[in-house]
Amino acid sequence: MYHKVSEGREWGLTTTTPTQFKAQVEALAHLGFTFSRIQEYKTAEDQIFMTFDDGYACIKEHAAPILDAIGGVATVFAITNYVGKKNSWDYFSESKQVDHMNWSELRELHEMGWEIGSHGCSHRRLLNLDDKNIKQELRTSKKELEDKLGAQVTTFCPPFNAWNSDLLSQIEQAGYTRVAISYPLNGLPKWSGMFIPRLGVYLHDALPLFLGKIFANPFSPIQVLQQQLINLAGDGNILENWLKPPLR
Ligand SMILES: [Zn+2]
């Protein structure tokens, strides 16, 4: 699970530099892995499923060419109300606003073989919303992506990794068959769809740490602790979203 791949000033914990990213991709390719989309997700030991949350323009600019060079593809989770706009939904990034991909960039990625999944319309924490708004976030984002890209959208990524059993059934009713979530996983509930559990990659992940993450047991205490700290601090997003009413 990546967010930004960038050299820019918008550096944060959730940024990976293009140099780091290239080294990570090349190391995995060298080890014989191929890179695929969540649509094809299965428990396969020789495949890597990279995902990029929020649909930042830097992914098209930096990550896509690096993956393309080794014949790899990935999945990006777009926020439909912010396509072509700055990340004003991210309170802590106001001083360092970052561009989201526009529709033609998303379409180009799709044509390169990437999967474009939904991350909702507004990046609000869905558990804070009433049923009507949840339905709208799930269905409107799906329909807009499908209309604009001419492809089926079957993967949903809940903003802030905030989800529960009720939300899972709403996700299913909206027509999604896969949900991308983050470690740590504290026991997964029953769901007819497929869970895509992800490990976050962050700025401080040097190559050995990155490879360790891939090959180590993701439930090891250090991994769980790290992910919990990141979930708490992250870009400040999650904490912020819990403390304040959602920003429009
Ligand atoms: Zn997000």
C-alpha cells in the first residue's frame, strides 16, 4: 500500500521517493515476482499486488513508468470528487497541496492495464455517515468511474481503513466484490467478498526493511506496532478525522 511516489516538497511519512520505488520494484522483479492488479488477486506466492491510495498525479508521473518498464501493472484507488483537484480533503496537507490525477490521466493508466478502484467520492470516514450518505459514496463513485473509464469497478478501499461488518454488507450491496484494507487485522468477519489485506510502504522503509516486510510474517509484533503507529499518526489524517467532524 503506497500513497505518494514523489521527490517533491510534499514529503510525508506516506511518501516513497521515485529512487526508492524503482529499487523496490527492481528488487522484486529480480527475485522473480510479477506485478498484477487486485482484480486478479489470489493467494499466489509469485505475484505482487501494489496499490496506490488517493489517486495522486505523482503516481502516473513516477510510479507508472517504473512499473511499465518491467511490464508490471497495479491498482490505484481514486476519490471521484477530487479527480483533477488538489487534496483539500487532507487537513494536514493544506500547506503542501498535492494534485490528484485528472480523468485523462486515470484513463491513460487504465489503458496501460492498471485497475482503477474506488476510494469513495469525498474521502470521508464512512463509519461517521448515515446509511443514505454511505450508499451515495459507494454507488456514485463506482458509477462515475465506470462511466468515465468504460470498465467495471469491483474493488473498494475504505478511506482511513475505517470499516465494520455493516459497512461490508453495504459495500457488497453496492456491487463490489473486493475490499482493500490494512494490517493489523484483528480477526476478519465473515464476508462473501474478498479481503485484500495490505502492508504499508513508507518513507523510512529502506530496501532491506521493505523486503523484510514482504517476507516476514505481517503479524509479527514489530509489524503490528509499526502499522498501529502509522495508522495513528499517518499523515495526521486518521487522528484528525476522529477528532473533528468530516471536512467538506
Ligand atoms: Zn486515502
